Amino acid sequence: MSESYTKLMSSIVHSTVWSESLATKVVWVTMLALSDRTGYVGASVPGLAKAAGVTLEQCEEALMRLMA
């Protein structure tokens, strides 16, 4: 697995996503950390849930909220 760098801007806390649930924010930041330079996140939903430390149900809900 290759290491990559994702810049985290301080403005993230002013994003509309920041008003979402804690699980949604954690899934979002986890996806930012896992994404490649094109934004692709190579993870299954269960794998993403495990990486984020949330339940499968929380991850699925977070993904639905982020896609809305």
C-alpha cells in the first residue's frame, strides 16, 4: 500500500458536513485520508466502516447523507 498525503484545510469545520452526525464526519474524514489523488476511495462499505471505527449501519447512513 502506498502512502499518500491529504491536506486538511481549517475551513473544513465551516463545511455543511460539519453539522452532520459524528459518525458522518468520521466517515468523511476517513474517506479523505484514504482517497487517492483523483478522489477514489478503494474500500468496501464494511471495510470503510471498520477503518472509520463506526458500525456498518452508521457507515451506510453516513454515505447516504454524503451523497444527498
